[in-house]
Amino acid sequence: GDGDGDGDGDGDGDGGGEPEEPEPYDPVVAAVYNQVDGEWELIHVNEAVPNDWVALFDTTNPAEGEAEPDVDYGSDGMRIEFPIDASLALVAVPILDDIETEPLEVFGMILGNPEAGYIADQGTAVVGIIDDECSFELAVDSVETAENGGSLSVQVSRTGGVVNPVLIEYDVTDGTAQNTADYLKGAGRVMFEAGQETAVIVVPIIDDIEMEGLETFELNLTAAIVSLDIALEGSATLGELVSVQVTIIDDEMPGGVDPGFKLKGGVNGPVFSILVDQDERILLGGDFTRVGGVNYGYVSRLHPDGYVDSSFNIGTGLDDIVRSLGVQPDRKPIPGGRYTFVDGNAVLSVSRLNADGVYDNTFTIGAGVEGEVFAVAVQSDGGIVIGGDFRKVAGEAAKNIARLNPDGTLDTTFAVGTGADKPIRDIAIQPDGKLVVVGEFGIVAGGSFGKVGRLNPDGSVDTEFTSGMGANGIVHAVSVQQDGGIIIAGEFTTVDNKDYPYVARLEPNGILDEEWGGAAVGINGAVFDVATLLDGKVIIGGEFTEINGYSRNSYARLHYNGELDRNFDPGEGANGPVFSVELQPDGNILFGGQFTQVGEYEQNNITRVFGGEQFALGRVEFRAPRIEYGEGATTYELKVIRSGKVQEPVTVQYKTVGGTAKEGEDFTAATGDITFDKGEREATISISLLDDELAEGTESFTVELTSDAEGIDLGGRTSVEVVVIDNESSASLDQLAYEVRESDGEIVLAVSRYGGLGEGSTVNYTLNAITATADEDYSAAATGVLTFAPGAGSASLIIGIVDDLIEEPTEQLAVTLSGPSGGLTLVGELTTTVTILDNDQPVPGLTTFEAGLLPPDSGWSSSGSKPWYAQTGEVYEGSYAMRSGKITDAQESILVVERESGAGTGSFFVKISSEQDWDYLEFAVNGRALAKWSGRVNWKKFEFPLQAGINRLEWRYRKDPSTFAGMDAAFIDNVILPEVPVIEPEPETEPTLAVVDIAAEGLRLSVTGDAASEYELQFSTDLKSWSTLANVVTDDTGNALYTDAASAETLAKETWAEAAGFYRAVLVVGDGGE
């Protein structure tokens, strides 16, 4: 039947005919149940499910899916009873909860076996079980954050089901960073709401003003908690990545200004001396009258934090400059300078104050010092050694150096004889009581010294001190290192006739330490004071702006070997000279001088900067960047050194890397660990060499250092080149291509011999013409023999070059080696090509280097560690371009052209292949830097303005002290300079009009005619219509000049094609006639 009794079969009871088809739709989730405490609880019903009126729910044949019967859901079917007049029935499907993390799982529902009516189209449905198990992890295991970067956000992610709210608990534990001092721990929990997949833990970072280096702490997820009212225990878990190490990068870096220094307003005049006394208070001396806004005449004292020490009472103060300060064991200061009064008491140049600053009238120096005192050094027994530019002390003759007893009386037993012939600038007392004196002298205590000498404690000459020729300029400062080394600084440029500008290190016996510093350090100005650190590093202050190509204004720190310590970064530095350097016990550094700004801070004549180390584990590097060994050696040793902070042990790794020397053929590959124990500063590694019977020439490989340790500085020499010198005799060409200009007259070809050089040997050569013609383009025997004398490492072949007047293309010949004598092997390419460049086609204004070398006699030159040279590998146009010399670490290569040019725009093409920001090419005109390039720069044109006259152009390529990158080179090509304007000679009898100069203001015209004659200058564009520009009158020599300002706009265009025009000068005669 139709179920409604009207017989029409549609079941709607209206007798209207055919049954209606139900609306089709996609299967949907009908309901979701959860098992709680053993009972099933309905947690979701889909109201959109249609109301089928009679049905049987059966799950005996579920649809294919991932849900498993009786594991994920109850699989028994059931009867659905619809009461009379009911159109909706609820079906309770048991969903079985577990604590497994699973994807969305589905099973099928089927309606069947209706007792009345029929099953419509929607007879099946798919039920999706949304998993509520989930896992929580951190996004990263380590993170760095800047101290001044605000709060740190650490992301936590949820995987799996997101239906339940979950509370995540976490903990933060101190490392070197501490809660409340460096960061704030926070709430310790973060909430995930239902549906939320990620959350963020926020840790506030505290920005302080302490120099702390890198600090760390650790954040750990500890628990994932979900309410048991909605889920099973264990449904929320933590994953594998639950810990993150946080590194705080300090923004107070070594060398930066310490904003915590409390002196406000600074000092109102230069500070020449700073001294920290036994109570850590800071004594100042100089040419000032106010300190921190308080009146202090030339001497003052500060608390360790920079506040003015108001307990230091000097009354009216001193009346003139204080150059140096000493302090006796009882904290009584001794100022030295050129003053005449102290708080109204007459005393010359040296006096003593009580610890509270009051003038000490028990210091009985009598008439004082007749002259100026530059240095005051207090000995352990309270005796006072003074140095300066003076003639008498306490009325007695004493020239430039003397010793006072602790009570101020002159010590007549101080055996310096007639003293020093010229002023003494500084005195340092060694632990053994000996006195190192520096200054301007050549003789002190009867001994000859070149501005650096040493005396015994009694004043006699220390004959064990041998400083050779000494320094060639004033030595302003000296400091003794912990190992006995002596650092000197001043205005000198050589020490013992060797290039050591401004700062040098002497061995304890006075001999120059040639492994420390030197010209390569590249300090460009005088150094006035030094301080030495326990780790061997040196603080310098002076009047310089650059060290090794890096900006360092007035102060810097040097490594134990004299190289610039780039981790000590002063930023913009001081804007004036630094005269005094003093260390505080906490490692911070005081500078006094004549400046108003340091970094970005206003600092009047005194400042404090952070000392210490950025790297908590110090610096590890090889002692030398290159070392040579003979092939016959079985093993060799390399020294690895550690500097800076060495209070904790550290381990680094090393490995060999093949080069022209091959692993397994020339050396045994090696890797390993190098461990420095606490306080240890040196370690040794051994590598095995392999000897063979092959003639290979000199070969090399490298050994590299690496480490993953936090807080270690690997910015130094972390790679050493090991050069293996062959012990089998071999020979090869030095170059595979040569270039020579016709005008050079000859070319020298070098053949080098390697390995065993004890015996003499020979090799044959042959010349073969390619496009050059023998006797017309070159002259040399077609064949010959090169002879190596015993012990000689090279031999040369000279080929004459014929300079003709014929315009020719580039021509070539080849030279080939053959037939070595017994015991000698030829290696590498055996043929080299010689290219002859014609010199009969000069191009005005353009230098192309197509001759293969710098144009001779044209103002071009090259200097530096290695000269620039012409090469064919990298060119902009043609066959050749100039390349900077093949320099190594901390070297430079300089190219210069100095010659006359016209006014206008010069240009050249440039290419750079170097380490970004560390190695660079600088271009300057007449000493003024116009451009700097670094990194990788492809060929580009650079233009620059030039004034008429002699101009000096300089290209300076500089390399940093360590890493190689790219080709480590700069290239230039096609240099164009404006030509000097050609001024045609004036006719002797006829008046002339000429353009004599082209300037930014316009064309300058010269009228030459009769003396005191008036001319009218006119202009035309077509030689028909003329307009008057001006009237000019010639001088007594018959000359007059005029600048056409209207022409400037036209001349500024890149082409003059539109600028056609004509000038004429018309002689004006009496009564306006022409």
C-alpha cells in the first residue's frame, strides 16, 4: 500500500498520485557521543539530518573507513521505533573514547527493513569521529634574542585533535642569565582553547646597562592538562621538543660607552691624566677648572661610579696644568705638571695632597721643580720618580729625571748622573723595581738609548736592556705586560729601523718583538697612552682614525699579537684625541682627553667604556697563518693559542683540507679535538706528511678550526696554510702568459726550480713565432739553454723587443721548455705566450691597459703589499684589465695615477670580488674618498668630477686579517680623464678670439688684440643674426676674459649636438663706429 490509506501510492494521504522523490544530499555526521564514567553521553546532534519516519539502524556492514568496530564505536545495530504522530527519532551510537592520537576516523550507518513505507534516497550516512587526543611541542630548540629587543615570543604548537581546551604548564630555569635580573619568568602557563592550534609564551627580556656578554636560560614545557570531565586522562601529552635554550645577546658591547657612568656634564677642559687609587676612586688631572659642574682647579676625584667625590677638598685648587698623577700607599695623591700654587701655597710643578685633597705642607720639596713634570711613578717603598722637562729639583741640578724620598726631599743617591739629555715623557715600574723610561732623549744616566731605556732601581743603567736604534720619534707612553713584555706608544714610525708606526712591543730585554704588530696593523696617527690587560691585550688612546682599514676614532683594543681586536668596537669613537687610559678593577676602561662626544653620547673630555669580553670562552686561533715544511719531514706541529677569557675549559675541532697537496698522497688526513684546560693558553696538534719520489713542486693544504661551543670567538686565524716544499728537484714556468709594450725594450721570462737545489742543472728553451716576426718584432736566439747554478731557485730568459714606428695589431710568440738535465723534472705547462702590444696608436684621454701593464711614464704607479697588475681573466672590454695584487690577510694593494687633466667628468669601470663589509676597494681623488665597494660587484661604470690641473687618483684595495672570499680582488678598466684643453697659439699680428676653458659656469672666452682696446662680444646660431653679449676692454698686455653664463645650461647636456653656435668679437672705434 501507500502507507496513508488514500490509494495513490505517494504516502501523503491526499490521493494525488505518484510518490515524490526526496531531495538528495551528501552524507553528514548525525551525532557524536562520548563515554564518561562508563556511560554514553550525547555531546553533539546535527539538526540538519532529515526526519526519516520508519527505519532500522544497522552497522553490521560498515562503510570502508578507518574507524574500527568495537574499538572506536559500538557496532551493534538497533531498531528505531517511531511512535504515532512522531516524525523524529534520536539514535544513540556508542563512540568509544581512547587515548590514542588518531586522524579523523569514519564509519557507515545504513537504514533498512522498514516495517511500513520505504527507505528514501538518504538511506546511508557517514559518521566522522573527531579525535580529541593531541600533542604539544615547541617550534625550535634554540633561539637568540637581543637584550634591547623587548619581549621574546616562543611558539607552542598543537598536533592532533583540537576539540578540547588544554592548559600547558612551563618552567624557565636560569643559566648564565637570571630571572628578574635579565628576564622575567612569567606566569608559567598558557591556555589552548578548543580549536586553537598555536599559542605563544611571552618572556620579557630586561635591558640593563651592564656589559655581560652572551647569557642563556632555558624554557621547558612541563605538563599538558585537560579536564577529566570532557576527556580521558592522557588525551593531551607533550611531544619530543619541549625544551628551548634562549641566548640573550648583550647590547652593551666591549668598547661601547657605559651609560651608567654617573659624571654629569663631564670636565670643562682637557684631561691629561687619570689614576685609580687603592680605594678604587678616580683621580683626574689636566687643564680644567670644573668637574661635574663643581669647581676643581686642575685636580679632582670621582667615586668609582663617576659621581664627583665631594669629600675631596682642594680649596682654590692649583693654578695651572697637571700632566701626571701618582699616589702613595696611604692614598695621598702627587700631581705633577707646571703649576706654581696649590690652594694658595707656593710650590713648583710637584706637590702632595692628603687623602682628602687638602694640601700636605709636610711634603718638603723646597723650591720644587724648575720646569714641567710629565711623569710621576711611585715605588713600593713610597719613593717618587719624576720625569719631564726640567733642570732643577729642590734647588739641586737634576736634568729631566729625579727621585724624591717619600717625604718629598730629593734623593741624592739616585744614580742617574747628569740625567737625560731631552725630556722624559713616561715611566713604568717593573715588578723587580726596574724603571722603564721613555720620551725624547738619546742619553739617560750616561747610557745611550733611542727614546726608550731602562734603569735599575737605584737609577743606574740596566746594561741588559738593548733596544737597538730605538724609536725615530717621541715615545709618549710605556706599559709593562704581565709576561715582562714592554708596550711603547707615541709619534714614531720605526723602531730599530723597522716599520712599527706609533705602537710596538719590546721583549723583556728590550729587543723589538717582530712578531707583534708592525706596519700591517695600520694605525694612522699618534698614540698618546697605553694600558695592558692580563690576557695580553692592549688598550691604546691617541689621535688616530683608522686601524687596518677599520674606523677607530681615538681609542681601540689590540690582540695579544698586536692586531686589531674587532670585538672591541667603539662605534663612532671619540671626536677628539685621547691623552690618558686607565683600567678599573671591574675591567671597564676610563679615557681622558679633549673631546665632546664618544659614540652617540655627549662626553666632555672623560668617558668610561665597557671592557671585558663578548665571548665567555675567549678566542682560539692558530699562531701563524702560514707555515712551511720540507717534504722529507715525517710529522709537523702546529701551535693553537687561546686568548681573552680562559677561566673555563673549552674544546675545538680541527681538520685537514686538501689543496694542491692531496690527502693520502702528500699528507695523512686528520681530524680531532683540541681541549684547553682552565687557564691553558696553548696547544699543539701533529699532522703526518707523506714523502714520495715525484717532482711536484711546492704544494699546500690547510688545517681549519671549528667549534659549536657557545661563547667562543673564532674570528681570528682559524685556517693555516701548510706549504710542503718538494725534495725532488723540479722546474716550471712562472707564468703562462706575458705581455710587453714595444717601448719596454725587453722582457724577462722566469723559470723557477723547486725541491732539492744543491746541484746545478739546465733546461733547454725554444722560441717560436706566432704572429710576431723574429728580428722585426723581437730579438733572441731561436734556441738556447737556461742554467741553474747550485743553490739557485730561478733562471731567466731575456727577449729583446723591437720598438718600431709601424702601427700594428697585437703580436705574439711562444717559448717552450724541454730537455731538462739529469735529476731535474719539468712540471706543469711547458709553453708560455708573449704578447707584444703596439704603442703607436695612442687614444686621447683613455687608458685601457691593453699593453698588459701600467702605461709607462704616464703618472701611473702601484705600491702596497703587492702591486696591481694587468690580467686577462676579468676584463670589461678588450683583452686586459688591472687587478689588485694577490695580497693576504691584513694587506693592501694601491694603484695611483697622478697627472694633468682638464675640468669635467672622469670615469672608469670597476668590479669587486671580496668578503662583504670586511674587504673593500676605496677610490679617492686628491686625498678625498669618493666611493667604496665591497662584496660582489659586477662590472659597473663610476663617474666622478675633476678640476683642471694636476689630479691624483688612488684605488686602494684592503683585506681583513682573516677570511678569504671570492677572488679577494678588485678590477678596473677603461679609465677616462678629461683632456687638457688645447689652446692654439695666438698670431703675433692679428687679434684672436678663443675658448680657453670649459667650466661649470660656462665657456670662458679670451680676446687678444691691442692693449686697452674695447671689443663687443656677440653670439649667433646661424652666422646671420648676431646678438650682443657684453663689451670687454683688453688690459695692458692686450688680453681680456669673458664667461658666457648662458652657455652653462647647454654644456650640461650629455651631447653638444644641439649646441651649435658662433662667437665673434668686434672692435669698437670712436663715436660708436665699428
